[in-house]
Amino acid sequence: MALWSGRFTGSPVDEMVAFSESLSVDLEMWREDLDGSRAHATMLAAVGLISAPERDALLRGLDLVEADLHSGEWRPGPEHEDIHMAVEARLTQHVGAVGGKLHTARSRNDQVATDTRLWLVRRLRALHDAVRALVVAFLDRVGSDGDVLMPGYTHLQRGQPILLGHHLLAYAWMFRRDAGRIEDAIARMDECPLGAGALAGTPHPIDRALTAQLLGFSRPVPNAMDATASRDHALEATAAAAIVSTHLSRWAEDLVIWSSEEFAFVRLGEGYATGSSIMPQKRNPDAAELLRGKAARVIGDHQTLLTLVKGLPMAYNRDLQEDRRALFDAIETTHACVRIATGVLQTLTVRADRFEAALAGSFVLATEMADWLAQRGVPFREAHHVAGRVVAWCEARGGDLSLVPDHAWSDFHPALTPDVRSWLSPREAADRRRSLGGTARVAIAAQVATLRAWADATPAHPPLSPAR
């Protein structure tokens, strides 16, 4: 019997029942729904809306429902529209009519809002821990391979000599900010909707602060309509996930390029690469390609939620039933991607010889020539022009800067002398860039120390149970 059957003389057609059910998605939140129901039963007894024996019966019954679901002995069927109705129906089978008292002073609207926040907070904490572990993996790579010399790229063209550690740290900082975004999202959703009712609150003397405390929230959502109708916590969470995924996709693109035979800078571990069904020689960077591909999916999930809520009138609308599928997919996909990325990074083989060979014969030291002139009082714009003329002269003769004979330097500019050769060493060029955030070893060490301190001061959250 439907909860609203008193108002109707008939039942929805079977096709409508199937069309409107959300149980197949909401079953993901059965533990959260039980936690919310336990807190609600405890609060109802604390304010005198049910007796202590009734509370105890409800709590015992909820434990039995949990055991049924955990063991798989019972699974809700199509007659249960959502997880809330399923739990209440099974609870009533265990404890009888007192099961119907559990819904006093609450609505499915505030139930689903509470369940979703509980689910989201727990999984965002797990995602945060995974992102932190990825940052640590980048720092470990800086420790093992950070001194490798390589060309730094802009527009995928060789720009200046840098250390590999500088490149790796660029991503480490991106993911550190991602962790901060996740922390911010968790902090802003630290409010409990339970007890808000459908939209207007309740005439019963409930204690919403108590249920918030029992569920681990800092406080209740202050406005009952906002509690059930808003989904900005889901938007913020999926936005953070989409940014994480975008950063992973950028790094994955580097790996796809770097692992090609044309570059051969790195080699993916066999656990994260595959072969070809027809070309025996192939070693495909599948993990990296999937990180790129799944980013599109997470971005799509975030766009789905934005589109879902953009035109909804206040307060709750059934459209919001469609939020969980995209939300769950975005968070769980991002978490899986971060873990895979960590494994890829930890098992990656770095070809130091190939990185350094990529510097040979290129003009990545042209900026050093301009900086050398600038240090001798030549305006940088003029120095840049002079260095460009030197590059053009060497390029026309099919060589690099080593082609310039000692007597010819001053032909390009009176201040340009053969002493400039002292600046035309890739490693020394990299190590000269000691400014904050630069590629010099001392600057890299400072960044690593800052990120290590953050990682060490950020304890991991308790793990979710295996079924979560």
C-alpha cells in the first residue's frame, strides 16, 4: 500500500511504478538510511514523542534490517519505491505497528537529503585521502627522479631546460588544491537536514540539534525549505570531482605523449598497459587513456546536476530524484581514477637518458642568452631580439648555438661576448632559476618540504566498511 493511498482510490499503473522507482539507485545508501533512522528514533524518545520501550524496539528492528541487508537474506523488491519505504516496510515486519511511528516528524524529503549528505561526506573523505596519497606519490617521484634534466614545454614546443621534479611538482600542487576543494565542500555540507519535514518544519517538539549531533554533523540546516530543496552541496562536490578528473586527464595526456616511441620518456608498468589483438609489438597506455576518457564522464555528471536544478521552483520537486545517479557516479569514478593514477605513477619507469637527449641540438638555451645580456644592462626586449637573431643564424646553417664562433658573437650585439657560453649549460641554466617556485634544486626542495608538511599534518580518515 502506498504511503499516500488515503488520498487515492486507485494505484499507479505498473509502467509508472517502474518509471518512478529510485530504489535501484538509492539502495547504495541503505546504511546511511539506517543511521538516520536510528538517530531519529533516539531523538523522538528524548523529546517524549515515543516511549523508551518503543525506541528500543525500533533500534532492535533497525539492527535486524541491517543484518538482512548486509547478509543479502532480504532485498527490497519493485513494490518498494525507494530505500526509505523499503526500510520502513521491513522494519514493520520485524517490530509490528510501532514501526509506523518512526516516520513521525520527518518526510522522505528530509530523509533523502540526510542520507545523501551522509553518503557524500563519507566518500568525500575517502576521496580526499586518495588525493593526498597521490600527492605523496608525486613527492616520492620527485625524490627518486626529480633531478632528471628535461626540456620544459609550452605549446608542446621545447621552451627552457627544467628538472623533472619541477614538472612533477606542478601536478602535485594542482592535486593539493583539489584536496583543499574537497575539504571546503565537506565543511560547507556539515549541516543536517533531518527533521526539516517536507519543507515547512513540524509542529512536534523535535530536537534537530540532537539528531545532527548523533549523525556527526556540526549543526542542523537552519531553514527547512533549504534543507530539502537545495543541492548545491552535490554541485560543489561534483565540481571538485570534475576538477580533479580534469587534472588527472592533463597528466594522463602527458603520459600518452611521453610513452610514445617518438618521445620514449617513460614506460608504463605492465599492470597499467595492454597489448594489441593484432599488432604484437604494441604497448598501449590504456590506464592513461581511460583517465582522459573518464574525465569526460565526471564532467558530464556535474553538468547533469547543474541542468537538473537550474529551473526548479522551490521547494522539493521529484526531478531531484535524478540527482543521485550522477552524484554517485561522479564521486566513485573520480575516486577510482585517483587510485589508478597513483598506481601508474608508482610503477612508472623514467628514461632519464631520453629526457636529457631531448635537449641536444635544440635552442632551449636561447632565453639564457637573453638573460645574460639583460644582466649586463641590455633592455630585455632588445636582448630577446638579439637572441632570436642568433637562433635564426644557427638554424639557417642547420645547427645549434655551438655553431657560433668566438669572433662572431659581437656581430649580433656589442655586449655579446664569448663569455656567454658559460650560461649555455642546460643543468646550470635550470639551477640558476632559484626564485620562489623555480626549477632550481633548492626551489624544488622548498616546495617538497611544504607539501610534505601538509601531507604529514593531514591524517587519514577512518576507512569505510568493505561494503561501502
